[in-house]
Amino acid sequence: MDARDLVRSEKLVRSVKVVCTARGLRSLRSAWRRRRADAVGLPRRGTELARVPGEVQGAEPEPGGGVVRFARSSLRVRVTAGGAVFCGWDGVEPEPSYALDGPCPEADERAELEPDTGGGWRVVSERVTVTVSRNGTVEVRTPGGVVLRRDLPPRWWEPAGAPGPAEPGLGGEGARWLQRSEVAADARFFGLGGRASGPRLRDGVYRLWNTDPGGSFEPGDDPLYLTMPVQLVVADAGTHLVFHDNSWDGTVTLREGEEGAGSGHDRPGGCRTRMEGGPLRYWVIVGTPARVLHGWTALTGAPAVPPRWALGHHHARWGFRDAEEVRRVAAGYRERELPLSALHLDIDHFVGHRVFTVDGARFPDLPGLAAELLEDGVRLVSIVDPAVKAEPGNAVYEGGAAEDVFVRDARGREVRGVVWAGESVFPDFTDPRARKWWGGLYAERLAQGFSGVWHDMNEPVSFAAFGETTLPRSARHALEGRGGDHREAHKVYGVGLA
């Protein structure tokens, strides 16, 4: 038995012990409840038919590019004024999108759609050229003509009898799809969110589904808390970033290329992006690494500048027994002349782990403690979990129920899961009403003297004895009024909370 097998065995033993506890029994019941909900609320996959774009039929110019029409699909290509390239298949537009910062960037009025050799089309702009072949292969090239990325014709799988191309970008269930791509032989991959293997992505399969690994993970574990369909591809010929604006479950399979050592027989690098639904739309940004990252932040928004204290030294841990222990820890930093900017309080300062509460027996004067620490330049930060214990008398639960802002199942009932506080419900952060209601609750944290919050468990997590530790995939979400289920909402749930 090697080290990894030993770790797996230890985790299995711990899981058996947990199931024998009260919380374990609740998580077992929750797992069965989720399975039943999905059996009722999700459509069954029957016979599916594969579809490819087919032969090109013509093209129509638009600002920044145009629409290339094929026998069984269409592709919209648009170059923005900042040089970013948008590609959307099956009539998909850049919006609605949870990723874009504000309205869609304006088109580059100087970019032109024109015929290309071999019966295809191309969009020519100052910073990038996009060519579309007669069968749907898309090449992104530098102004000098060097190919940075070649996307082969995509493939969709749709239920038999589906009435033509789906509209995945408009809130429908859409079809599963696959896109295969080629990059330079010397290209190296980075990105895809938080990965246990580190920033450099080696050959392998990477899943796009935010997942709490359960407190510990190893270099080979995947996926983790935050997944993003964003790749930074670095090669001698140039750098490019590709972002598939799609929040469904999927995988990215990467294969680094091989240079032929002067023989001229290089093997290009490869990427296979497979999604279980949603729109086939993506952005490509080319240039130097600095320009590419600048273009990315211009598209999706730059990080907010934090207050100076947030960049200092923080102390966070589980198990502060009471206010006196917090004082002792802060005093220990002062005595040793160590810098300290903030102390984080975990859910153990709540009443029974209920969010937006304070255990008055252990923290009788939290505002006074916060003011005392602030005199020494130390601020308090509070954890905030999205799950709300579902019980009568819990003011947060009753307030949310009155506003009807909790996630419901396909039958219209509140989705119940199990988190630290016990059986819980989950605000639907894809609903503007829920975001407004939840945002108003933070006044209580400010009144307690907290200077900041730490959002946790927003993958989202619901404990389960087996299967996925999240909400049922059939759980219904508002999705800004379009309507949909957790298959689409899962990876943007935390975005709404933030």
C-alpha cells in the first residue's frame, strides 16, 4: 500500500465514523434526498444525435466582424475595440453573462469581414486576424499571420428529434458539446482556476466544477474550490488567453506539444474542452503576457483595491474558545513584536454555528473587544457562510422565507441540505431580490465591530455521505429572471454572494 492508498483508507475510516454520528446520519439522509430530487427534476438522457456545423453557406457583415452561416449552425465573430475576439456558435451573443464587467465591449469599427481562400471567411483587424474555414475551423492569428490557436469544428450532442439548433445562451438546457483545439508545439498552459498541481498545467484532465475537497487535498486531487474555464497559453510566437464563458460542468483535457528538434516534425499542443450544456462561446485575447492580462481585466473587471490593513499579516484558525483567548493571541503577537493586522473568527463564534449570530456567553461584548483590538491596529474579520439553519425562531431563516429567496426544487419546495449548523436552506444568489436581502444582513456584522468578512462554503457545500457535496443539480435558480437549474448556477453561486 503506497502513501496515497493509505490516505484514502484513512479518509474512508473517518467517513464511516462520521456517518455514525448525528451529523453523519443527516448527511446520509441529505444524499438520498438529493438523489431523489434529481431523479424527478432532471430530464432523462435518451438517444442523442451528433451535429457538426457542416459546409459554409455564406456570411453577413456586422460591426467588428460578422456571422458566418453553415448548413447546421452559425458562428458570430466580433473583434472589440480593445482587440479581444468573441466567437459564439448557434446564434449565441456575449450577453447575458456573469463574467463581463458591465456592458459588452464596443466593436472595432475598423475590423472587416472578407472572403478568404478556400471558400472561407476572415475578420481582419489591427491586432488580430480570425479565419473561418469552409467547414468551421477557426484560426486566431497575429497580424503577421502566425497561427496562435486553431479550433477545429465543434461537435454537439442533442436529444433525437430536437427542433434544430438549441439556444444555450438564452437559458435553455442546450446540448453537450466538444471543442478540440491546437496550439504551438512549444506552448505551455496556465490557469483553469485553483489547481492542486500548481499554476503550470501539465498533461491531464481538469474538471470544471467547484468542489470542496473536505478539508485536505494532495497534488493530484482535482477539482478544488474554484474552477475557471480560463487558459493562459504561452509560446515563443506569442501569448494568448482563451475564456469559455460557460458555467456548466465540463472538463478540459490538455496535451503539451513536442518540438521536432529541428527536423520540422513538431507535434502541436492540444486541448479538448467538453461541456455538459450551455453556450459554446469564448473570448480570445492575444499579445504579450502583460497586454493579455490587461485585456482580460478590461473584459471581466480588475480586482478591487483592498484597504491597506487587508494586505498585512492575518491570523485565522478554528477554535477560539472565547474573547479572552482572542486577547491572549493578540497579546502574544505584541510581546514577540510580530506584525498583526487582522484576526479572523470562524463559525465557532456563532450560536450553534448559525450565521449572523454571536455566542454571548463566550463573547459577551464583541463590539468592545473589536474596539480594544483596533486600538493596537488589529481588526476583526467574521466568517459568513451562505447556508441558513432551517428552524423556527431563527430570524435569518424566517426573514428569508418571508422574502421567498431560498433555492427551491422542481416541485417548488425549499431545497434542504446539511452544513455545520444542521439542516439548512440556501439563498438563491442568482436572484437580485436575494442579493438585496442578504446584503442588508451585513449591518449586523458591522454593528458587532467587524471590519471585514470572509466568505466560505459557497461552492456551495451541502454535506453528503455519498455523491456530490452540493445542491441537487435539479435545484431551481432565478438566473436573473431567465430561470434554470443548478447545473448552470453552481459555478456562479459564489459570484452572487460576493
